[in-house]
Amino acid sequence: MINFPKRMTVIAPHPDDEVLGAGGTIARYADEGVEISVLIVSGHLPPIYPPEAFEITRSEAEKSLKILGVSRWEFLKIPATMVHQIPVADLNGKIFNFVRETNPDVVLIPFPDRHIDHRTIFDASVVACRPVNDQAPKIVLAYETLSETHWNVPGIEPSFVPEFFVDISKYMDKKQTALNCYLSQVKSIESRSVDACMALARFRGSQNGCSYAEAFKVVRIVV
Amino acid sequence: MINFPKRMTVIAPHPDDEVLGAGGTIARYADEGVEISVLIVSGHLPPIYPPEAFEITRSEAEKSLKILGVSRWEFLKIPATMVHQIPVADLNGKIFNFVRETNPDVVLIPFPDRHIDHRTIFDASVVACRPVNDQAPKIVLAYETLSETHWNVPGIEPSFVPEFFVDISKYMDKKQTALNCYLSQVKSIESRSVDACMALARFRGSQNGCSYAEAFKVVRIVV
Amino acid sequence: MINFPKRMTVIAPHPDDEVLGAGGTIARYADEGVEISVLIVSGHLPPIYPPEAFEITRSEAEKSLKILGVSRWEFLKIPATMVHQIPVADLNGKIFNFVRETNPDVVLIPFPDRHIDHRTIFDASVVACRPVNDQAPKIVLAYETLSETHWNVPGIEPSFVPEFFVDISKYMDKKQTALNCYLSQVKSIESRSVDACMALARFRGSQNGCSYAEAFKVVRIVV
Amino acid sequence: MINFPKRMTVIAPHPDDEVLGAGGTIARYADEGVEISVLIVSGHLPPIYPPEAFEITRSEAEKSLKILGVSRWEFLKIPATMVHQIPVADLNGKIFNFVRETNPDVVLIPFPDRHIDHRTIFDASVVACRPVNDQAPKIVLAYETLSETHWNVPGIEPSFVPEFFVDISKYMDKKQTALNCYLSQVKSIESRSVDACMALARFRGSQNGCSYAEAFKVVRIVV
Amino acid sequence: MINFPKRMTVIAPHPDDEVLGAGGTIARYADEGVEISVLIVSGHLPPIYPPEAFEITRSEAEKSLKILGVSRWEFLKIPATMVHQIPVADLNGKIFNFVRETNPDVVLIPFPDRHIDHRTIFDASVVACRPVNDQAPKIVLAYETLSETHWNVPGIEPSFVPEFFVDISKYMDKKQTALNCYLSQVKSIESRSVDACMALARFRGSQNGCSYAEAFKVVRIVV
Amino acid sequence: MINFPKRMTVIAPHPDDEVLGAGGTIARYADEGVEISVLIVSGHLPPIYPPEAFEITRSEAEKSLKILGVSRWEFLKIPATMVHQIPVADLNGKIFNFVRETNPDVVLIPFPDRHIDHRTIFDASVVACRPVNDQAPKIVLAYETLSETHWNVPGIEPSFVPEFFVDISKYMDKKQTALNCYLSQVKSIESRSVDACMALARFRGSQNGCSYAEAFKVVRIVV
């Protein structure tokens, strides 16, 4: 129904979101010949974090992205929790440009959740992917980020209830290895640990009859 | 991301629902080599309708299905408005068997709306497509039925808010021709007229940057 | 149940939103003797747009508003995409003052959608219409804006599912003529073209048994 | 915007629902010259209730309906909790016929809630009011029934969140008098007592700046 | 805020639902001195299943219930998929009687999901727990059933989005042992396997900062 | 199921929100020995209000808080309508610190409604209560604020549909007395009058079988 994609672009609020939400999917499609690009919008930067904090996660990220088979990445370097202070047209423009340059068939974006940067970047990403002309991406999906996504308040804020599943059974090892690159992140809180990630992938798999899966909410598919 | 499908199965509550909801999609994919099967569950039958009523719509349906390029169809002949009186296991079983025999990659099912038969058949179809083993269909989509679907009460009953669009710009003619076969149906009420169908397809097209489209709500996609 | 209104006020984020969402309704009620006022909050202004851009749409707007029979209008001239940077109390106050001065029975406001200005102005308009005293407007309705409104993400952002319909069958010509005044806008993107507008109006008509209609989401009606 | 109505029809699942949900509205519009008709679909009948039970509530109902100024009423006499066992086409037909005969501008129907009869009758009433031709009622509103409506489960079943309010400040006395006719009902459970009704009306009034109000969810308004 | 409970009652549609949804919670509270009662409403019975099928699951269930520490249980023995054919007042009455006899502070009921029996029993259970007098249970929670609950269609049917979590870290062993008693059930489909259950419990734990948890949707809590 | 709490913390956007939403609950638990702390985030301050305005409500608040039995309170003194202009990390940090210092078992937070400060503080409060470690509060509930909460637009913004009720029948007097301290607030608009508060409490009581209640939406409960 949908032709096999040639290029996939992932928008990540902070380094590690791309692995948490779509690491297995990235690994699988890279392996199947899809060209993958990742834009990391924000990061641990001053004034809230010391300058070294960003460099640590950047180097962790680069190790992880290589393992997953990502061919291109970029860091916008907007300080964490301050993304919504960037003028809307600027942020939209930066994400739009990355999408236009990488020219993807599929775009993966963060779900708008507990973390304000995720909400801001979700909004900018959906604007950047508006179907206003033929170059607009045909498939746009939102991924979940363990902990933040599941801290939205039921009945008040949107809940992540996925309808699109990618079988990553053969790529769980790679996802785990990539996650383990983020020493500074995945150990910091219990609810984002590697074994919690594996459990989530197993649960998502059980929802659709396979061993491990990553789950997505469909933003728009045009065929 | 998803391989091109080989077989598509459409579950229609009554003759004409398959054209109203997915006529362009059927015509397009039949044309592109997909094998299409249609199951028509209910119909204008006694005790509410005279016996001839069913034969008229059956012959209209067969003309229409041929135009669209459907290769196989079947009528379950359950009287309209009485589908929910069939034992649940029976109805589920009949739909499940049709799905298993036609072995589709994609299943199109009705949206649960104002018409009680649509709700009953939606439910049975989702049960029939549960992802319990490898033969379960990988793509399940719900289509809209002009008038009935848009008479659900906002905020009380589910609203049809689609995220999956099929570009049918080149197949609008076929959809119209197929609709016109249903003389007994499309003329009976203003809100299901051919020009209302065209307007809806144009509106759905405008939502995603193409001329005419059919819109679907994703039940489940597994890749 | 509700007495026929004497005055109607429309809050438009940008010039053309008032026609896209409510052009037929404005034309009809103006024709039936209702006094119509329109507040246009934002516009194509520096720094994002060149100064001429605003003057072009302003002159297009004035031509269009006259055709529809609007008797009073005002431009707040806040630059597009920057409305949310105005202090909340200021924006609320400006909209509140326009509502108080025009003293309407009915207020039409934008639906909060893909465009951030629409969301900000929706919020300010609902605050301005709070039922805190006898002068508060008795009927407040939100209109849809072709393209932007239908780019909200299903299941994550609010969906426009209308329950209030205005029969504009006799006023489609005027709506079209008014739309055509906005040469700079309606041609720029396919999904906001005049024929997409007509298709939407025909679809909304088919939902409630008339030829053409405009659809609204009820914010509040007090009788 | 909407012309003042001539005729209003109320569909009540059981005797007393019409007063609980819309007693003040009925009294007000009867007083203002609107012709009011009430259809009471079900009642306390064998096999669950003894035959006398129905006669008691019928006589209570008639007293109450007269106080409110209702000019016509009818009892369908379907046993309580068994309404969903009536063939769908029969029930729809009976309600449709009452609506067609009374030819209303406004129809008030029950909200689908904890009581299965309310859900069944809501569904049949919406079918009976489909906008398929010019005689279809232009305003259809759903009313709340103290206790049952507020026992729907949040986040699982539809919640009654009204957007249409009728100021009944001058008719609270009549609503109370009418309620007091239902000795057999309003005293039976605490959560449907007369003072709980008054509190609800006061709360609904405070939502929109008047003293007492009845609240409705808009099913459809066409003007 | 809430006093520690003395008695807890669990309503299970079929044998194994009580362990899948609340096995750890039952084990923990039984261990902490709460008296637990379980009502199993339906089962694998003729005409769909052979008579032996029920006896197998009954004996599995009894072994499992003893392991969890349940002190009282009852089988209503209504054939699976046919619960909705029981007269509503009968089914409500049977569940109500069990609740009244066991006199619980807390009632756990199934979430209304893909399985029609779950929906019917959810509805009857909520009716049975209506807060009409002082004996009504103060805490009513709905549990999830792996596979069925997660096959509800997003955006069309209610989604299980829990807000109440029970830490079962110390009782995972018992939950597993109890699950393993159901040889005939947990092996039959991949999506209800023991390791999928463990993964779900780990995911639910990660949502609220503990190792393993069971999750519930609050129906009503009164303190 | 849940042990009786030792400490309860209330986050109030403006002085009087804590009484409107949770005055009876505070009075009851203070009386039962729970240590209550209140953080009042914003207030009537320049530039929108004259400096005296804040002092008036502060002294009203202190009188009211003493009546309710609150043992500790703090004013953050952020000007009303400007809370969203504080850097996100600052606001989150201030609320987080108050929560950590008061170390509560239960936290009561405002529902995100018509008032922009309520939405901003809701968001910051949920972040401050994330279950990232053992000190995170186990029970987080959102309260309603008469008028503001009920001015959210149905179907567009979240609706307050509570599932958690606190019986405050014995504490209505205290709630009323505390409310009456806020001379400057409760008289200013009809929809926030003392008798509207009583009506709401009576209605909430009738929902769950007691005389007067306060209602809450569960954000998260972990036991």
C-alpha cells in the first residue's frame, strides 16, 4: 500500500530520545538500506547545565547514532527547557530546513508529553511537515519516550495510545547497545533504565503478536 | 516502510458502503494489481424490506463491484438492522472465515456510526482481525460512510477524524460510475448523493495536498 | 428558543479567516438585518513579512468585508506568529474591548488549530466572552479554517467536530466572490483554494440535509 | 439566529426523567407559548415490577406534566431495563412516529448514561431525528438525569459536559412542585432528592452567570 | 486519606482474568490480612466449548486462587460470549448480590475491551457498585487484561490509561506461579504469555518509580 | 489500601483557590491530625493590580487559612496572569522545593482551566511531583475552581470529570466561614459566590451518596 521508504528523518528533543523512542526502528531500516538522518534540537547546556554536560551527551550520542547506522546528524544546541523561548518562526524554520534538506519519506517526531521541550518540538515538527506541497513527507509518526510520555495526566493531557507498530525483534540487541552508550542518561533515573526499555518493547510486541516492537501514533499517512 | 500489498479485503455492512467509503481506493489498488475481495454482510431483506429489495441492490452491487475491479465477493444476507441479533460467535466466525480465506495484507472495515449494523460489524471485524498469529492482517483501516458516519453525536459518540489518506485523483471517475450503479440507494437521500460524495473526496484531498482522496482511521498497522 | 440576533461580532486571526470560516454566515445575517463587526487581530507584518504584505491583504480584506455586508471592522496589526508574545492581559483586554463596544448577541471565534495565532486568539476570545455579567454574549461559536484546522493531529490535539450548522445555500455566491478578493491568499496553497472551500461547504451541507452549510463548534449558548 | 420555536418534544425514558432533566425548560417555554409534547418510553412494569407500580408513576407523571404545562403526552409502556430487547426498527419507528406527529422545532432527548434504557433510547432518538429531510427537527439537545448521568465512568464512558444552558430562574418553583409530584421516585434515593436537583440547577446557573439553569449537550442545531 | 481495607472483591469475566489483571494486588493484600473474594462470571462452556473445557479451567483456577490467598470464590457459569444474552436485571442482580454478601471496601472490575463479555460485565459491575447507600463500596477500580484490553481501537473505543498503581514488586513470584496454573490459557496465545505479563508489570512499575506494578483506572473513590 | 496520610500540601494559584477547591478537605484532614501546608503562587500584584490589592487578599488568606487549620503557608508573589513568563525551570524549581520541604503524602493541585495561571501552575506542579524517587508524593489530585474550571470549552479543552470524592458534610460550615474571609473575591462575581460553592458541594455529594463533597481528578495514586 505504501512503497518502501528511501529516507527517514528523526527529530529528537534531547540526545537519547531518538534511541528510547525509535532506536530499534532506526537500526532495522538502516540495515534494510534506508538513509537515516537525525536532528537533535536541544541539550544539556548553560544556563541550567554546565558546558561539559552537553559535550558528554554529544559524544555519547555520536557513539550511539553510529551503532544504529544513522548516516547524518545535527545538533541545534538550544538549551534544555528553553526551546519554547525561541521565536516560533525560527524554530519552525530550522526544523523545516532539516526536513527539506534530508527529503524524507518518513519523519519520526516526539509525542507532546510531560517535558515542555517535547511539546514545543512536536508542534514545530508538525508545522514543518504540513502537506502543503509534493515535497511534504508522506508518513509522519510520533514516538513515545519512556517516563516523560507516561507522565501525562490521563483525561487531562493527551495519552499515548499507539496504532502503528514496528517489529524490532531482530534489533533489540542493537537498541540495547545504543542505549548503553548513554551512560549519563539511562542510569540517572530508574524509570528510564535499560530493562524498563526492554519491558516496554516486549509489551508493545505482545500488543500485535510479535516478540519486541516499537509503537507509534500516526500523525498522517498519505499514499 | 510497508511493502506493497498483494491482497485487500473489504467488509461492507450493506451494498453501497464499500463504494461510498472506499470505492476510489478499491479501483486504484485493483488497477495496480492488488487482488480485491468484498464481503457484504447485511442487506435489504424481510421482514423489514420486501424480498425484491435485496435482489435489486444485489444486482446493482455486482455491476458496481465489476467496475471497481473486485475479483471476489460474497453476500452473507443477514437482514438489515438485525445483525446484532446473530449470536456473536457466529457473526465473528463468518467474518473471520472470509478474512482467513482471502488472506489479505490490508482489511478495510466500516466505522462504528449512527447505523447499528455498522457498529456491530465494526466490532466483529476487529475481533476477526486480532493479531493473534502470523496470518493476521497487517493493516486494518476503518472507512467513513457519508451521512451515517457524520451523524454520530460529537462528544458522546466516536468521531471520524482520519489520519490515513489515499490519493484517488485518477480514480474519481470510476468511483462516480460505480456509485451511479446504485440507483436505488444514492438517490434516496440527499445526504448520500453523488455530488456530496465528490465534495467529501475533494475536502479529504485538500486536507493532505492532493485533489481527491479517501480518508481512513487507522485501526492497526504492523510492519 | 433563541431570539433572532441584532449584532454579531467575528474575531479573525488573519485577514481571510473570517471568510474561510464564516463568510456565508456573515453574508446571510447581514442580509437579514444583523449588524456585523469584524476584528482582525494579526497580519502579514514585519519582521517576518515586508511592510507591503500587510497593505495588500488589508485592501483585499476591505473589499471582501464590504461584499459580505460587514458594517464595522478593525485591524489590531499584531505581527503574524507573534501574537502569543503580547502580554496576556493586553491581548485579552483588546479583544474584550472590541466585544464590549460592539455589544453582540453572537460571537464567532477561531478554532484552536495548527496555527499558533489561532490558538492564542481562541484562548483570549473565550476569556473575553466569559459569562460574568449580563453584557456577556449569549452565543459563542468556533469556526473552522480550511487547512489549518484540519491539520490538528487526531487523538493528540482537539478535533473540529461541529454540532451547529448554518444553511448558506443562498449565499455561496457571495462567499465565493468574497474569497476571490483574497488573491494573495487563496491561490498560495492548494489546500485553501476556492474549490476546496466549496467542497467543504457542500460536505457540511450534506451532514444536515441542506445544499451548502458552514459548521461551528458550540462554545456556549445561553437562552 | 434561531427563530423562536413553536413546538417542543421531549423523549423521557421513565416518568420523572423529563422533570429531572428539563422540567424548568418545559415550564418556561410552555409559559412562553410553545406547545410541549412528552413521550414516556418505559416504566415500572412486570416482570420486574408489580402492575400497580406503573399506575402509581403514571398518575404522578400526569399530575406533574399538567403543572409544567405539557399539552400532550403518551406512554409506550415498555418494561424498564428491557427496552433494548425491543427490535431496533420497532423502537426507532415508535419514537420517529411521535416526533413526526408532534412536528417539533426542538427535541430534548436523554443523555446515554448508567441506565441501559437511557442509552437505548438516546440511540433510537438520534436515529429518529436524523436530518434526512425538511421535516427533521432543527434543534436536538440531550439533557442530564441526576444520579444516572453522573455515574458514567470518567475516561471510559461519555461524560456530560454541557454547552447549552436555559435560564430557569423564574421557573424553579414550578420545577420543584412538579418534582414533588413524584413521591414514589424522588424520595427513594438520596442522590435524586429535590434539594440535590436544586443544587444542580444552581451550579448550572453559576456556570453561565444566572441564578438557576438547566444544562444540555448539543446533538445538532441547524439554522 | 483512605483507611486500610478489610475486604476486597474481584469480578472476573473468565478464569485467569483475575490473575492477569490483579494477581499481584490480590497476593499482596491477602498477605497483608485483607479478606479477598472472587466472582468468576463466565467460562468455557457449551455450546461453544465442550463440557470438559470448563472443568479444566475451574480446577486451574482453584489452584491459582489458593496460591494467591483468596478465601472465597464462586463461578456463575454463564457460557463465554453469551453473557450479554442474560437479561440485564438478572446479571446485575447476581453481581450485586455477590458484592453485597462479600461487603467489600474495594472492588476490582474488568475494563470494557475487545472481549464482549468484559464489556457486559464491566457495565453490570458498575451498576452493582452504584453509590446509592452506605453499603456501596468506597473504592472501585478497573484492571487491564493483557491482549484484550490493548486491542481496543485508539480514538474509537476507550483506551486503558491508568492513574492508580499498586506496587507488587514483592509479589511478582506469586503472580507468576498463579499464572502458570492456567496451563490451558496462558500458553494458547503469544500475547498472553507469562513473560508478556512480566514485561507489562515492569513497564507499569517504571511509570511510577517502582520495580513491578499493576495498574488500574479509577472508577470511583469516596473517602 | 492506602495508609492514612501524615502531611498534605496544597498548591494554589491565587489566594482563595485553595478554599474554593479544597477548603472542606483541608478542614477535615487538619481536624483529623494531618499537617497541612499551602503554597500560594501568584497574586494581585503590579503592574496589573495596585500594590494594596495583594495585601488585602494576603490578609484575607491568612485569616482563612487559620480557620481551616493550615499550619504552614508561603506566598511566591508572582503577579497574576504573568506566571507563564517566569522561566520554566525556575517555577518548577520553586514548587518542587516547597513540595520537598513539606514532604507530603498527598498533594492537591489546580485543574488546568480558563485561567492561564492555573494551566501554568498545573503543569509545573505535575513536573514537581514526578515519581522519580521514593520521596515523590504518592497521591496527587487536581481540584476544581468554581467558574474558571467550568469555563473550559467542552470538546476542545479538558473537562473536569472527577472520580475522587471527599465527604465534607461535617466541614461545610468551616468551608463557608473560610470563604467568607475573602470579602474582596467572593463578592466580585456572581459565579463564585458562597451559595454557588455550597450548591456545587451539594451536587458533588449527590454524585456519591453523601450530603456534601469536594471532587478531585486523580493525577496519580501509588500504593
